[in-house]
Amino acid sequence: MPPIHSTSAEARALAEHAHCSNDEHPSAQPRSIRALTRTIPARCYENPAWKGLLYLGRDLSLYALAVGLLLASSSLPSLLAGWTLASLAIAGLFVIGHDAAHGSLFKSGRLNYLAGQLAMLPSLHPSSVWAYGHNRVHHAFPGCEGLDFVWHPLTQADYARLSPMRKLRHRVDWSFLGAGTYYVREIWWNRLMRMPPPPRMASPFVRDRLAVVAFFVAMSSAAVGFGWEQTGTFAGAAWTWARVLLVPWLVWNVLIGWAVYIQHISPEMPWRTRRRWRKYSGQVETTCNFRMPRWLNFFWHNIFVHVPHHVDPRIPFYNLPRAAEALNDADGDVSESRPYNFAEYIASTRHCKLYDFEREAWTDYDGRPS
């Protein structure tokens, strides 16, 4: 798997931002992110507090409803309905927390922090740790070799150096079944819970990780206590905990792993070396816009309208479609949307195994272009 870059490496990467952010690409017409953002209407940045609080309250209520359903019954229909609703409610809350981490949900920084951490608790994400890696690294250098850590591809030489077990793990992670295993290990555990904090971020990292642990302990204690009260057995208590907390969280990890993958990995989306990476192409070529079914977008809050989010993450999620229209009016090849087809995910996981940074092409495990 791609190495978990140290904090000091990230700091050096940020120091190189002036070099990596040069918007002029030798093979492309000069363009800039700044020019693109000027085409986005001011109304796309409006974020009244009532709207953010309304969405937060709605998704918290949906999550509470799912927990109540899973506590009330363990029949198969109730379990399937409860697990589906709970995992999607966690997704909705995560997007709200994600916007708050960008500072786009509210004008108040304090309200962004409080709402963001609250919204991210069901996904067990410490908000300040998430914001550090997501905002300062992924959004600063999407698709840049050695810097962007989200679904970072290996080269054929990297793969050849892996042990047999790690090769097997890579094949699972980069298959259509691997989104959840990759996200839990590489993003949640290695990046959010295990990564040492930079010195100036030590206090927020510890504080927010403790908040996640406290939430997990409190919810676990309540679920186990309820299960014991209902069944009087250790097995009953453990099953209550698993169906209420564990299964929805595991399903959520599969969903978010899939979501991040389709936003940034496909045969058409390039990765580039630091020497070739440019800010403009990095922000507009390494992601895309998908039109999702309305019932799914109800929970995912336009997160698949992803190009305008990378052009300017200050846009709140409910204004992303309007921003995408403005970008299309300004430059139609920047923010085109297309209906999502799950077959695309299957095709991408079949073709995108390793990456040749010199040819800027995805390859199979033998180095053949996909």
C-alpha cells in the first residue's frame, strides 16, 4: 500500500506549494483556479446558519430513528431497513461535518467546529484530524505523486517490492470489493486515529480523538446495557452492540470508500509527478461530477458534484449544483456532469491497478496499459 506520509513530509510538501501550484502547464492553454472562482456567483457562497442547522438536525434525527429501529427489533426486515438508514444517515452527517471542516457550513468558525465534530461522531472521525489531512494535503495536491494520500496508486516497481501478503492485500483493496477495507485501514486507522500530530496540532488532535472515544464508549455502553436488559445474556448484549453500532459503521466505511474512489479514480483521471503537477489541472482533471438518483443524493448532499468543490471548497454543499452550472457556462469542459452508472466503478477497479507516472497511464499488474 502507499506509505503513510509523515507529518514532517507533509510540512515539506506544503512548503513546496509555490512550486507545485504553478497554474501554467507546458502542454495546456494557461488557465487558473482564481479565474474559475471569479465565474462563480456570490450567491453560491451564501450559507445562512438556519440552513446548516436544519440539515444537521434532519440527519441527526434520521440517525436516531435508525438506532431506535435497530434497538426495537432484530427481525430481518427491521435489520435491513435499520442498517440501510443508519449507514446513509452517517453518510449525510459526514458530508455536513466535511463542509464544516472546510468552514463552508457556517460563517462562525466556532459553530463550524462544534457542528462538524458532532456530525462526525457517528462515523468515528475526529474532525480536526480529518480537516488537517483533507484540507491541507488532499485538497492542496489532488492527484500529485507522493503528496495526495487518498487512493494513492502504486507503480509496478512499488508493487514488486511488496511481500506476498501485502500484494494480496493490494489486490483486494483495488478490487470492486475493497473499498471498505482500504478506507478503514488506510484512511480511518492510519490517517485519523494513529497518525502522530504535528506539534502545533497536538492539542486539537488529542481533544477530538478523545471526543470520538467518549462517544464510542457511551454508545457502546448504552447498547450493551440495553441488550443485557432485554436478553440477560452476554450473547444478547453483544448482538445488540453489533447490530446497532458495528454493522452500520462497517457499511458506512464501504460506502465512503466507494464514494471517494469514484470521485478520484478512473482510467480518464490522471496522477502526475510533483514536477508535472499543476494546480489547475490537479483540481479539475482529477475528479468529476455525477448525477446521482434523487433518493441517494438526499443523503449524500451533492458530494458527487465534486469539481466545483475542488475549485473552491468554500461553497456549501447545497449550492454545488448552481456552482457547477456557472462553471459550465464559463468553460463547458471543466464541470460537465453525467449520470452515474455502477458499471463504471466495476470497470475502473478492473483497469486501475497500478500507475505509470512517466506515461501517466493506469496499468495492470504486469505493467501493461489498461
